[in-house]
Amino acid sequence: FQSDSFFLFNACSSSNFFVSSEAQLTEISDTLNSNEREIASLIYNVESIENKRKTAINQFEVEKSERLKLLETLKKVSSERSELIGKIQVLELELAEAKQSLNAKESQFQLLAAINDESNREIESIALQRQLLK
């Protein structure tokens, strides 16, 4: 009887051991599955972050290129502006010279007009004297 009882005890213990081991294996399997899902989620998040980083770098490069183009345009406009300022200064000098020349010619014209008026008066005076002499 004892040996049967011992055998039955051992069988029950073994059965409990297998049930317990199976439960532990199921728990370990569930944990591993959960960890795999978590790792997959982390990998997805890392890839997403990497894609966002690459997009940000590309956007930065595009903006950098655009800024360099704008800087070149600004330099060109600044150079053209300097050239225009130089041309305006030359034109202002030419205008001042033209005004001086015009003023001088106007003075000459006034002098000639005064001489002409004097000549006309003399001609009229001579014409009157001729009429009186006739």
C-alpha cells in the first residue's frame, strides 16, 4: 500500500509539476510575445523618429539653399544699387553743370537783349533824325 501511495503521490506531484511548468511556460511565452510587440513598437517609433529627422534635415538643406540664393540676390541687388547711386551722382553733377551753363547762357541772352534794345533805340533815333532832315 505504501508503495502505491508513494507512486500516486509522485504521480500527483509530477502532474502538478507539469501543470505548473506549463503555466510558467505560458506566462513566459505571453511575456515574450508582449516584449516582441513592445520591441516592434519601439522599432517603429525609432524608424518614425529617424524619418522625421531625415525630413527635418532635408527641409533644413532646402531652406539653406534658398537662403544662399537670397543672399546672392541681395549681393547682386546691393551691387546694382551702388552702381545706380554712382550713376545718379554723375547725373546730378551733369545737371548742376547744365544749370550753370543755362544760367550763363541766360545772362548772355539778357545782355544781348539789352544790347539789342539799345541798338533798336539808336536805329529809331537815327530814323527820326533822317525824317526830320528831309
